[in-house]
Amino acid sequence: MDERLLSQLQEATRLTSKGSLAEATALIQRALRKDLPEPPTAETGPGMEKDPIEGVFYVVDTPAPPQDEVFVDIAAGSDARSTFVEHGGHGFIDGTYSCAAGSRAYKLYIPGAYHGQPLPLIVMLHGCTQNPDDFAAGTQMNVVAENKHCFVLYPAQSSQANNSRCWNWFKETDQKPGRGEPAILAGMTQDIVHRYHIDPRRVFIAGLSAGGAMAVIMGTTYPGLYAAIGVHSGLPYGAATDMPSALQAMQQGKGGQGRRPQSEKGLPTIVFHGDHDKTVHPGNGEQLVKQAEFALQGTAQTSAQHARRSVQHGKIPRGHRYTVTVYHYPDGSPMIEHWLVHGSGHAWSGGNRKGSFTDAHGPNASEEMVRFFFAQPMN
């Protein structure tokens, strides 16, 4: 980060502290228009847009949901859920969760195989400017969930909480348990687990970009709630505490080096990152793996410090090459995986073009994350 940009960010921080949010945002946007690199050709598309946190990216129109999907508002409570399930209900439904920390809408995918039995749950946190429909269309996680018989919960960030609908991973007040967005997301997860009799040993959380960074925060602050973490193009815990440090971490990939997860329990983690990502530096993926190693040292199953490690190389036909580094439990199951997708930018690997931030030429991140999740030992 050059001195001019740093000076502008410091001025933006001063304006923010004075309450001049509009002036601060405008200043940051002007600075980034001059300093942020253009995305690689593979990521360009209609509707080029710049955002003070997410960087430069393309956004496509959010597709209309398929007509055969079922939409029901289950915010009324468990009675609505029971009636819905008794009549063979499944599909993509709307809901709202509220608690003392705030309120958020969500979408929930219920697989056709559900008849009241305890199934797994995957919580999916979208990136900036996205919403649950867009994220579901791009990741195709509902298709995977239908085949694997699991629920998928898509919390929706509100524009009131963040103008670009980014999860506020860069705010220190949203990095601790019992308050802010972590409290809302944890409460929402617990509510769905209770309502649908989810298997509490198989609750997982994943996200893209800002959502990936928030997934790390959730796994760190509520390690007893989730069984594993999936992070795509995200950042490590403690990478930033304000907007200037967030931008620096995104650009340089050195955030969070001095701050380690504070939880007593480390979680298995799978990381995806494109090595041509111009929005969130690939070095953040490396830092995530280091944090996971540190957090998993001395766990009951094994010490990550002495875990067996393997490196694999592959290529998708007519697509990207990739390198996978895997840390194994003693029984051979994966404890940490780091997928580096060569030639890919800031996009969900193997995603569908109907959604934003997708790269169809990479290995399928959705399928690999679910495989990793389901391979974890159940305590």
C-alpha cells in the first residue's frame, strides 16, 4: 500500500470517527478507483462495479428462482415447520430470525429426503452485494445438498447493516461471541437445529470472501456449535479491526499474523483460493491454514504439528490446474485442506454462471467442501 493511499485511508478513518460516513466512503471509493488493480479477463462481465471493501468484481443479474421450488415463510415458529414437513414439504423457503443482537432474513433449503430424521446442516455465508438466491445459484449447493441429504441455511446480510451487504468481518465489535453478527448467526443456526432436529454433531459453516472471513469468525467464536469450516477466497481471524486494515489485509495477504483464534477448540478447515485473485490476496489462504494448524495443535484426535501431510496436483479437463495440500488425521481422514486453484480469480471454484463470483473452470468447491465435512469424525 503506497503512502498516498495510506494517507487517504487514515483520513477516511478520521472522518468515520467524526460521524462523516458519507464523506469517508466517497474518499475511499476515489482512492480505490486509482489503486485497485483491474480483474483478470476471465472475471470481467456485465455491470462492472467497485466497492470500498470487496474491491473490483463483476456482478450478473440475480436469476429468478426455479418455478418448481417451494417458498414458505417459517418465521411463525415450529408449528409452521411441522405442518410443512407433514405435507411432504421440501424446497427453498424464506424465514427471519431475531434476537437481542438484531434480526436477519434467511433462506433454507430442505432436501426431499427429509421426513423429520436428524440430518446435517451447512450454513452458507454469501459475499458482498450477493444474496441467498444469487449465492445458491452460483454455488449450486442446493443440488449437492439434495444428493447428500442435508439442509443448507443461507443467512442474508441487510443493507442497513452494510451498504454493500458485506458481513462485517473487519469490525472488532463483530469478531466476538455474544454480540453483533456472530450472536445473530449463532442464534439463527441454533434455531434451525432445534426446529428441524438437525444432527448437532454435523453442523458446518462456509462462506465466500466477506462470508468466508465471517465463517472463520463463527468457527472461532462458537467452536462448539460447528464441526468444520469451509473458506473460499476469505481471510483469517483477526485480519483487520477497521476499514484501512481490512484493505491492507485484502491487498497484501498479511492480516491476522499477530492475532490467533482465542477458542479452546480448533476446527477442521478446508480453504479454496484462486492464485490470480486480485481482490483478496492468496496469501490470506496460507494464513488461514497456519491458523488452523495452530488451533488444532494438541486436540484430542491428533496434533496438527505432527500430522501427516500430502500434496496433490490435478487439472480440470479444459479448465484450471490446482494444487491440494492435505493434513491428515492418524486414520487418514482430512483435517485441513488447502486448494490453490491456478489461474482463477475472485470467484467460487466450479460454480455456475447463473450466480455472481463464479468460475466454472475450476474444481467444484461445493462438492469438495461437503466431502470434507462429511469425512470428519463425529464426536
